Amino acid sequence: MAIREAIRDGADKTAQASSFPLIHCRGLVKVYPLSGVEVHALRGVDLEIKQREMVAIMGPSGSGKSTLMNIIGCMDKQTSGDYYLNGVDVSKLDENGLAATRNANLGFVFQRYNLLARATALYNVELPLFYAGMAGAEAEAKAMAALDQVGLHDFSQHWPNQMSGGQQQRVAIARAIVKRPLVILADEPTGALDTVSSKDIMEIFQKMHREHGATVVVITHEPFVADFCQRKVVIRDGQIISDDQVPNWHDV
């Protein structure tokens, strides 16, 4: 009986941990001083994202979505309010703490890929591992595995200028996932791509989510891209105005 109770207790604790939000924002306010005037980029944002969710944050230019992404990505701090990432109060971290939290928990994908032009796809993907102190055969094996996940095993020795935009973005995704981060943050990841390549990229994010349990947050202004996500969070004038589940999400 004691063994059964211990197993049940362990299962309960696991369920509680999995239900606690990985990203927890409460009352986020961000104010920028601009020529003697205070510009309110965020006006009391509340947002929770659980582990293994795939969420789109949408909004027009100037809505505050990029400011929110910078705070979630530990690249900026809120003026007031609370932000916890995986239970850590980010507001209490210094610059070194922010950098360590980014490196340990977050993988970034940007609109313009941000690849080293004079380096192979493999080397670009290995870079985060080098910074973490890993090198040699171990780093190469992990980088190749990440390239495999995005369908670029045969392109490991290609330079960026030898690949299409969609392929370069796949390299960027492989670089983002090579350290198995808690969260993949994608900022307008399809903004420089055509519709077919955009669909391919979003299907890769869906695959990461469904097959590997990745938590994915996509910043976008395109409804077509947001439809690939589980939730759509719409922000306008620094406030969240809607937060909805995507209907027929698994059919996208």
C-alpha cells in the first residue's frame, strides 16, 4: 500500500509541475523615456504559457509584441510587474544572470537568420555548443542530429550563400534547438520567405512541438503563420486584447 501511495503521490507532483506555467507574466509594464516623454510599450500584460504549448503572439507594428518578446527572451526587463521563467524571477537577475538564463533556457530564431556568412551550416549550428564549452566529436554529433531534425543532413558543409532562404532558416532552427532549450522563441521567422517556404518552416516548428515536446512562441503579424500555432494571443496598444485556441489546429 505504501508503495502505491508513493507512486500516486509522485504522479500528482509530476502533474502539478507540468501544469505550472513555464512563462508567467503578471501586470507587465514597460515605459521608455523618449525626448522627455514617457512611451508606454506595455500596459499591464498578463500571460501564461505552459510547457509544450505552441503560441503565436500577434499584433501590428508598434503594438508591443516585440517589447514583450524581448522581456520573455531575457533581453530586456520590465519597468514593473512580474516575469517568471521556469520558476525564476527574472527581474532579480543581473546582466550575467540574464545571459546565463538565455543560454540555458531559450533558443532564438530571427527573421534574417543571423548566420555566419563564411561558415558552414554545421559550424553555425555548433556555435552555441562551443560557447557552452563543448567541442570536437561530441559537438559535431549534436549539431548533425539537429540538422537531421530539420532535413538538412546533406547540407552540413554548405555556406549560407549556397542555400535558399528557407534552407538558411532551417539552419537557424537547428542552431536554436541544438542545446534542447525549454523555449524556442521565433521572431517573425517567415518574414523574409515566400508562402511555400513559410509553410515548410511552420511545419518544422509543429514537428518540434508534437514529436519533441518543444515549447514554441512565435511572434508574427501574419494570420497564416499564427494558424499553425495552438493559441493566438493578440496584443494592441501594449495590452492583450484576445487569447484564443486555434480551431481545428491539428488539421492545419
